[in-house]
Amino acid sequence: MALKTPAQYRKSLEKLHPTAYILGEKVENVYEHPLIKHMVSSVAKTYEMANDAEAKKLLVTTSDLVPGEVSRFVSFYKSPDDLLAKVRMLKLLAQTIGGCYMRCTGMDAINSVGIEAFNCDKKYGTPYWKRLLDFVRMLQKDDLVLFSGVTDVKGDRTLRPSQQKDPDMYLRMVDKNKDGIVVRGAKIHQTGSLCSHWGIVVPTREMREADKDYAVSFAFPTDAEGVLHVYGRGTLEARSLQDCDLGNVEFGKFAPMVIFKDVFIPWERVFLAGEYEYAGQMVRNFGNYHRHSHGGCKCGVGDIYIGAAAAAADYNGLENVSHINNKLAEMLKVTEAIYGCSVAASVEATPTPSGIWNVDPVLSNTSKLYEGKELAEVIRMMIEIAGGMVADIPSDKDFANPEIGPLLTKYLKGADGVPTEDRVRIFRLIEKLAFESRDIVSNIHGAGSPETHRMTILNNANIGEKKRLAKKLAGIKETTIETKPAK
């Protein structure tokens, strides 16, 4: 099958009937809901761009599994060039959409699962790698959307999965039989689950033998029996419900909680089932890939921050003011550093026995740490440049009121030659960019907590070798060379 068009993607969603709850209500036609339709538009845009002659150079690739063109979102990273194309693709999409397009988690998951499924097969003779290839072949053939379920609810964070008072605090296998497995638990922060055809589960942490029932990876249709999608609230969503004051008019993001209520998974869709020693590396692979993805995505959104701030300055009559230009330069420094680290992580990638290439973990995590801390400063400077009107502009409904609308248009005028409507629109966009909770928290906790990023950097940076270099330069003789990674 050829690449889908946006219309074909939207039509394909009509065939799915996920069990979805939004603000306490069970929703039947979920894709038409005002809190979901903007997110569907974000994904539809990726299909539109995949059919664009220029954009498809990044969004489309070829595969060993099916003939013809396939979406990069459901392909393996077979070289450093693939990883570079991924980062550039995500940057382009973020520049176009101004936020999340909800497809990179699935892309990162099939690669992280693939590496360890291959390794597990080599040790135990399991059939996981072939199953994954068959699954990805199906995704490519039908040009489907995949999201990944990684983050468990975790319960008491001081206890391991098998130590929890309630054993369902981490997703687990509760039964196995000749036909498949049955799973129970919940995944939270599931970006785009209601815009997807399929999901793929990745363990959320390393496991020990006592935790083996939690060492599970599998794929499932988003409307599978027993799968419940519960909409996760965010700020500014009343705007979508009222269909006004939206800021980013067409696109949006959501991240439901996905509950697995004794869901049956056939063996052909199971990629790990109790081989606990592969769970930790599987999620570490995912973390490194997804932090690498953020370097493209957040740089692209950062370009929108910078452009919105510069446009607001122009509309305020403050074009080419030195302190504003200084802030713009600082903002550029941060976004380009985030992007540069992800580009470097692609160049420094290494092959695995599966044929999938792994990004450099130190560079990908450095990109994410820089994002988590410094992108907040970019947002702060965007608000500082724009001014206080970002916080409390009257509603579009007030502008439409014949009694007060003309007065608002008069008094909210900025620089000569700039329509009041344009000035209000850029302030609305800045408000959305700055105060939408899902995106702001994602900058910090997306792809794992900042402490996880630091641990990954430290565990993969050879501190012992760095000490040896310093001691050698200082003229210090030592009998042993410390080359072990820091613990």
C-alpha cells in the first residue's frame, strides 16, 4: 500500500473504536471531540508532509521489509544517516506544527525493543526479533501510527515492582497460555494514544528475577478489549472546548493514561516475556533515543519561541532594540546547542548486532539535560520580550461584541501598520507556548527524569580515563590506569 494521505489517515481512525473517557464521560466518536481533534490534526500534518515533494526527503525512507516508500516513523535506524535524518525531520515538523506530532515515541520504541529482542533471541533461542519484524512490516505496509507505552504509575518509588503492596503498580503479566499472555497495569503520560492505530509497550526500568513478570514488551491495537484511555487534563483546554482563544489554532497535544484491564496479547505480538535481564537495557535504549529525538523537536519548537518573541517585539514597535537582540542571541545559543548535541549523537552512533544503530548516550542525554534546564530560560525571555499582555488579553468573543470590540481594537493597537488582530494572534501563540502544561513539563521530564539523564551521562562517560589524562599531564605516576566508568 502507498503512503496514506491525511484524508485516508482520518478515515482509518473511523474504523477504530477505543474505549475512551474524557472529563468523566465515556466518548464514542473520540476523534471528533474538541479536546482530541487538534491532536489528530497534528498527526494528519505528518501524513500531508510525507506526500510533499520537498518534506518527504526527510519523512520518507525505504525498507528491507516491504517494497517502495515507507514512513520514517515506522522504520529502523540502520545507519548514522538515518539518525541524522530523524533529527532533521523532527525539527522540520516542530517548526511546522509548533508542538508535538505524537509519533516519535513509537519510532524510538521499535528500535529500542529491536536491539534487545535480537540479543535475547541469540541467548535463549526466542522468536522475538522475527515477531517484531513481522509487526513492523505490517505497520510499514499499511502506513500506520504507533505510540509507545513506557512510563508505569510506579506506586511507592522506594520499592521494586515485585515489592509493591499492590502488584499492579507496574504493568505485568498475570497469565500465560499456549495462545499468548494476559497483562494488567497502567501506563501514564501516553502521548497520542488516541491518534494511533497501535501501541507498543516497553518496560519502564531494570528488573531482577523476582520482577520477571514485569519484564514484558508487546504490541496491541489501541481499541483492544480491556484497554482504557483516560484523557489527562492540561492547562488552557477550556479554549478548545469553547473553540476560541486557541493560540496555535490548528494543532495540539494530549497524553492520556492507558489502563490495561486484563488484556490478552497473542504470542505473535509479544517481544519480551520474563527475560528480565533485557528489560533495563531496553528502556535505557528507549531513553537515549527519545532524548535524541527531543534535540530535533525542541530545537524546532525553540525556533517558534524565538520567532514569536521577535515578531512581538516588532509589533510593539521595538524592532532592533539592543537588549532584545541580546536576548534573541541567548535564545538561539540554547536551541542550537540542544540541536547540535543530537546531531553529534547521530554522528557518534554505534552499530548493534541487530543492525540497528544506537545513538551516543552521553551526547543525547546532554542535549536533553540542556533542554530541561535552559529551555525554560528561553521561554522566560520570550515572555520578557513580548510583555505582560501575554497574560490577560480579552477573549475573541469580546472582540466580536459590537459594543466593546471596536474599543478593544483601538486600545490594543501597537506599532503603525500592524493590525491589532495580528498583534493579538502573536500574543495568543506566546501564551499557548509558555503556559501549556503538557509541553512545559515535557521539556523537563520528557524521556525520563533529569536525574536519569545525569546518571546515564555519568555511567557512560569514562571518568577514570579522564583522571588518567589529568594525572599524566600533571606528572603523576600510577601503577594502574583507572578506566572504569563512574558508578
